[in-house]
Amino acid sequence: MATQPLTDTSFFGHPRGLSTLFFTEMWERFSYYGMRAILILYLTAQLANGGLGMDKPTAGAIYGIFTASVYLLSLPGGWVADRILGQRKAVLYGGIIIALGNALLAAPMLWTFYLGLGLICVGTGLLKTNASTMVGSLYAPGDNRRDAGFSIYYMGINVGAFLAPLAIGYVGQTINWRLAFLLVTAGMTAGLIQYVMTQRHLGEAGLRPASPPGAPQKRQLMMGLAGVVGLPLMLGVLQTMGLTAFSVTAIADGFTVLMAVCFVGIFVVLFGACRPGQERKNIAVILCLSIASAVFWSLFEQAGSTLNLFADEKTRNEVLGMAYPSSWFQSVNSIWLLALAPLFSLLWIKLGPREPSVPAKFAMGLLFVGLGFLILVPPAASADAGMKVSPMWLVITYLLHTIGELCLSPVGLSAMTKLAPARLAGVIMGVFFLSISTGNYVGGRLAGFYESMKLEQLFLYVALFAIAAAVVLGVFVKPLRRLMGETK
């Protein structure tokens, strides 16, 4: 029996199926944020300490390609669900592939490490897009619980993101890197078990693809999977042959072109596929929001690259005389999110007609992420002079970044489900994740400037860029609202 979106209030006033997706996404994020917390540290750790001994530009390029690919593959992940599997099966298969990928990371061979990264990207592309799309399917059009539901769902994301660095970071930095990867595998497996046991609460959501699959589509899927798996295998072979620096640099530069082509190409296709009138206006709004989202995430996702290195090398990692792993800073954002997300969810409902529009919230997100970097400029100057700075600087930065995230990310997920034509729901959600992918990639590449530029300058330039982007988007708030059909 299908979930009754207007009457089902069994999960804190929301449909019971939200609980299933909440815990599935929680464990998937445990997997991703556990990897994110230790990846660049593992790549740059000395061989004698169990790491891979890479220099920071090379490690930053790999980190950027990985975190970008996780979201870039959300585009084909949405297409596969819409055309072949349906969202329900896409989430299940994605989780299985993620678990397998993390298990391969724990193997001692270098080629299995790269293959594992590739599989995690594929699995996340299938799971994350379609789980988010199914959340939207639990609510009928006009149900004013939708934004609040996405905020609750976002809390599930951040429970996983909070627990992962504490557990995975501690095991990786103080015990063994490979054991940390096995712990990630166990978490994703727990999420899969929960999903299978409770998916009946999803009703009809995501049960079937939007259009029947055809043989050409299945062949395209197999060719795409072969390409995704083949690339990390090739990188592993090149590294084994001693060609790592060339191969990573070449692949990273080529990836820049790929990201630009994908971003432009997908919107050209979408404009052609949508009907003249409100559908194309909605796509124009999605384009503007996606650009703003890419800018935001290019700054926010430095938490795993430049800010992670800053925490590890330039910050006093102790409290009351007790030392702790630098990767634990990766949980600070989630602590703030868990504290503030319910307040923001309540705030949007209480404001009613006075609630800021989606474009205005995006501008606020850019402003706060810029302020987070601006406050780091003074301690960065001290760090450049050889001092180790107080951990409170990063705590305050992550507070400001969290406020920005709550203004932009759950709101963006909700907006995509409202603006997307029903027949393109999965693809449009993939487009939003493409913007995150673009931002992640840029954020990873910025780690290459960590040693070649003074940190004071790097953080100042980043802050000014974000604040300028917020001002530009603020100017276009009213035109974007008109395109969305909002007149007030």
C-alpha cells in the first residue's frame, strides 16, 4: 500500500518512510564522511606510518577528483533510476557497491585502493541522488511539511557525518588506516540491512522507473560502468610503473575540462528537453542556483582539504591538556548542524509568508561561508609565523559555515524537487549534485596552494570571493523569484 503523504504523520509528524531514508542516508554519510575525514591525511602520511607518502598537490588532486566524482556520478545515477532500475533498487544497489568499495580500500594492493575509490563513487551516485528524490516523493504537491521534512532528513546526514570522523578518524590516525576502512564497510552494511527491512514504509515511492528500460539503455549503462571502473585501475597501474605525478596531474587537468563540459552540456540538453514556458523558466532558475551552489561548495568543502591540513599542522589539537586526532574537527560541522537544524526547520515554518525566498537563502549561504574564511585570516597570519593556533578559530569558522549550509543545502534539495518536471526528477536532482561535484573538485585543487601561498592570503582571497558572489546573487533575487512564478 502506498504511503498517504497528507495523512501519515507517524515519524515526528512526517511520513514513516522518511525514517527509512533517514537511517539509510545516515549510514551512507558515515561511509563518505569517514573517508573524507582521513583521505588526504592518509594520502600524505609517510609510508613508514602506513600512508601513501604523496605530496600535497598530488593528494589534493586525488581528493578533489574523488569528492567531485562522488557527486558527478549522481547525474547518471539519476538517469539509471529514471530509465532502468527505479529509485528503490538504485538505492539498494548503490549501497552494496559502496560497501564493496570500502572493503577494497582495506586491501594492501595499490590498484585495489583506486578501484575502491571508483566503486564508492559509482555507489554514491546511485544511492544519494535517488534517496533524496524519494524523500520528495513522500509528500504531495503543496504539502507545507516538505521543507521541514528535508531538514529532518538532513539531520540524518549529519548524524552519520558527526559519528564518522570520531570513529574512523581515531582508528585511522591512532591505530591503523586499513582497519578504519573496514569500519566504514561495517557501517554501510548496517545501513543496507536497515533499508531492506523497512523499505515497505516507502509505499510506491521509487518502486518503478519513470519509463520502461530498453536494450540500448542497458548497453550504455554497462559501457559507463566499464569506464568508471577502468579509470582508477589505469591510475593504479600508472602509479605502480612510477608515473604517478604525470598521471594524476594529467587526469586532474582533463577532469577540469570534463566538469566544464558536463555543466554546460547538461543545461543545453535540459533546455531542449523542456517545454517553452514555465518549465524552461524553472531550468533557468536551476542553472543560477547550481552556479551559486558550486561556488558555495568549492569553499565549504575545503573542510576536507586545506582546513583539514590546517587543523593537522597549524592547530593545537588538545583540550585541557589531552590530545585528540586532528580529524575530529570534521565532526564540528555536524555538531553545529544537529544543534541548529531543528531551529532552522522551525524558523522557516514560523516565518510563514515572511520566509526568505530560495535565491535569498542561497545568497545568505554564500555570505556566511565567506565570513567563515574571513575570521580565519588573523590566526592564519600567526600560523604563517610558525605559531600553533587555538582550536576555537576552527570551531567558530565551522559555526559560520554551518549557518551557511543550512541556508543553502536542504533548501536546495527541496527546491530541486519542486522545480523539476516529474519526468526528469532524478536527473534534476543529479544536476544539483553536479554543482556540488564541481565545488568539491575546486575545493580539492585549492589544497595545491596550501604550501605555495601564505595561508593568510589564501583564506582572505577565498573570503572576498564568496562575499562578492553573495552580493551578486542578492541583486538577482527578485528576477529569479519572477522566473519561479513568485509575485510577492
